[in-house]
Amino acid sequence: MLGLLLGTALHAQQPAPEPPPGPVAEQIRERIEQWRAAHADAAAAQAPGNAVAAFYEQNRFAPAWTQAGNLDQLLAALRDMAGDGLGPEDYALTELQRRRAVLIDPQATAQQRAQFDLLATDACFAALLHLYRGKVDPATLDTHWNFDPRQLDQARGLQAVREALAQGTIGALFARARPQHPYYAQLRTALAKLREVAAQGGWPAIADGPTLKPGSRDARVPALRRRLQLAGHALGDAADDRYDPALEAALKQFQREQYLAADGHLGKATLAALNVPVAARIEQLRANLERARWLLHQLQGDFVVVDIAGYQVAYYRDGKPVWRSRVQVGKPYRSTPVFKSAITYLTLNPTWTVPPTILKNDILPKLRKNRGYLAANRIRVLDGQGRELAPASVDWANPRGIVLRQDAGPGNSLGRLVIRFPNDYAVYMHDTPHQELFASERRTYSSGCIRVERPRELAELLLDDPLHWNRAGIDRAIDTLQTQTVMLPKPVPLLLAYWTVDLREDGRVGFRPDVYRRDPPLLAALARPRVSPWLPAAATAPVPAQP
């Protein structure tokens, strides 16, 4: 829909425009030509001002913002960017409001009107682009980012703005630029609610103390009750100091939403989560709104999503989830990477070749303490040509040129099934013998791969062959203990994503721990001010007083 800032300039492919219609257009033409001269080299072809220049060149440099209604809609839309977690001042809102008088002041010069028009157009284009696919380039935060950016078509984008100006529908154009996905609308609603709480002074801090359990009375209960009321729970008299069943149910729900053990006890971990300032939760929502602008356009058709911070995997059919399972992901110092790939085949009864990092950091220390570790775990020692070596022949103080491989079968570190997809990280999804760890709320246990709680169910969905590869057929093949590769009939897209906000089916919002500390650099990038390339000249000229 929007192609606002693609670098290919259309002016070079079109005949020279007709003479500009009027003195304001003449001033706009001069500014555009000055800008073109300053950005003539190929390296500047992608400069943000290019869309503005192309827009006016196609319109014979005529001013765009001559109708007060269109401008009012634009200013309202720019103010509303705060509802998307973006800063209205990135779009020169204050400057535009200050200069608005040039539209009605008969003494305003053509230069002043031209400067205002260029600034308004730039603000419009930049804001639409940021809504459409995000303000921050995710590749600047993660050099391995390989998700496709939302596609832009400059010609269609410029035409959409022209039509909105002609029809007086600028506000509707902004609404269409946002991701058209329920998740995005829910995030905006949650942000608005938390900002209301912040405007009222935030939520109360709950004092430290011994663990508070249901059935007791405590001076801290009214603060707890008020805190959960502000989170949307109806709990009656806020001054009541009894820890009653209704309060217990509300606290358990809060604990589930924060990925804490839902025991109904107000212990240290739950107290810390309750006392996170509302401002911090607002920032968390802002970070995830930006991620939504990067990624929600990817969620189409059939695909699998690994939600890393949410410790879950889901299979989507026609864009709707049809299956979910818990997962275990990488430890913070061996984090599971964010990337896009496609699942291509499965391995039944896999062997496990020990990665060098795990060999060095995990297995060698255990082996040096216990020389029976290899036999106990059915691990063979191989040389570089794949020939088996006797463990006693290896200098374990300084092993060189060896590979460790664990036999297939029960107890294998990959379990009985691996789901494979090409990537540069040696990451895959797999079964695990460590089923007990799925009971934990925060499941960062692996060395980067994704351990799936119910991988055979996912395999059945991926193979999509009810006759040969139904659940019974998968179980029979695994029971043979023979290693087998099974190709998928067609690759299934896979997205490994990172969300620190959880939107529940009932519309409530949960906040996940930022286990990999990905929110702070994203928020820092969002906070960097954007300066319009058309602002300097506009900001230095005299401005009529706003009536």
C-alpha cells in the first residue's frame, strides 16, 4: 500500500514538468532542486527526502497542504503516533503547530508557505513509513537479521497520499498504514490503559515483608488489592486488609501472566514483578509495538512460530493457530537466535554430534572427573575421518581432532525426533529426555536449540500425510530405533521471534522477563530523534504568530 521512501527517483524517468503554478510552487521547486543538487551522487539515492522530492516533482511543485481540514487531520495523526509508542516530535509536530498560521496569514511569504508545506509532507511520509514497517531498522540491532522487510511501492504510495489529500482522508490513510492485525490493536489499547494509570500517579508500591499467604490479614493487603485493581481485577473494597479468595485468584492470574509460579503467595519474585514501575511496562509495550511493525506482515498462510521469550511454539494454518506447545530455549549466555527459515525435513531416532562449544564447556569437565561418563551416556569417540577411537587413547587434557557422537535411542540428548531447517547457527527443534524441565515457568535450559514438549504432534502437522505419517505411523517408525530422514512434502516457513509482551485470549496483557536483554537497545534506538531533512531552512525563517 505504501511505498513512501524507496530510493528509485521517478523524476529521472519523466519529462520535465510544466512551469510551476504560482509563487509558492516556485519556492518549492527551488528547494527541491537545491536538495537534488546536494544528493546527486548514487550513495544518497536512498536519502529520506527523496520521496518528498518525487512527490512534488510529479505534482508540478504545487503545494499540498492548502486545506485546513487536511492539515488538522495530519496534526491529529501525528499526535496519535504516541499511541503507537512513537514520538510525535520525530515528525516536527511542535514546529508544524507553531507555523500553522502561514495558511491563513495574508502577510505570510511564499517562502514561508513553501517551507511549511515541505515540512508537513515530510512529516506525513515519515510517519506513514514508520507505522508501515517500523522506525528502527532491525538489522542495526542484530547483524544476523534475515526477515524480509515489508514491501514498499513508491508509485502506489505517492498516489495514496495524493488521493487522501484530494478526498480529505488523511486520517484514514494513517489508520491503514498500521499493521492490520488484532495483536497490534491490542498492544495499542494496552499502552493507552497503562498511560491512563501513569497519569493518575501509577500503581502503589507494595512494601517488603514476609511471604503473604491466602487467609491472612496484613497491612500490605490494601496496596496489593489496589495494585491488582489497576491491572483490571474487580476486587471490592480497596481498604480491606483480608487476603480473601477473590484476591488470591487475582494474584494467581497475575503470576501466570508474568511467567511466575501461580501459587497465590506474595513472595519476593511476585513482589518484584508487582513493583515494576508502570513507566517500565509502558516502555516494554513500546518495544513490542515496534517488533509488531517489523513482523506482523510475515504472519500469513501456514507457518511455525517459536516465541522465544514466551517459551512456546505454535503451528499456524491460514494465519490462525491450530496447535501450541511449551519449549525450552537457550540459556542467556547461549541465547536462541532470532531468524527466519523453513522446515525441510525430520530425523527420527537421531544421533547427536556434540558441538565444539558444548564439548569444551560442558562435556570435557565432566569427563575429566569421571572417565565412565562416555560409556554411561552411549557417546562414541571418532576421529576426523569418522573412525571410532578407544577413549583411553585420547589425551583428555588436550584433545585434538576428535568428534563425540551419541548413539540414537532413549536418553539421546535430542530425544527421538529432530525438526530441521537451514540456518547458520546449528540450531534445530528437537525432542528431549529432560521432560521434567517443561514444568518450570522460565525455561532457558538449552545451548541454543529449541526443545519441544510434544514434537510428535508437530511432526504430524508438518508431514501432513494422514495415510502414511499419521501419529501411529510416526510412533512405529520411531519404535524401530533406526535413524531415518523424512522429507516434508513442502517446506514450512519458520519464524523464531522474540516478544516480551504476551496478549492472552481474554485480552489481558502479560509481561515476560526480557531474558536476553533485547528491549534496552531497541528502546534506545527508538529514542534517537529523527530530524527532517527539510527542517533547517524552515526552522530559521520568521514565523507569523499563531492566532
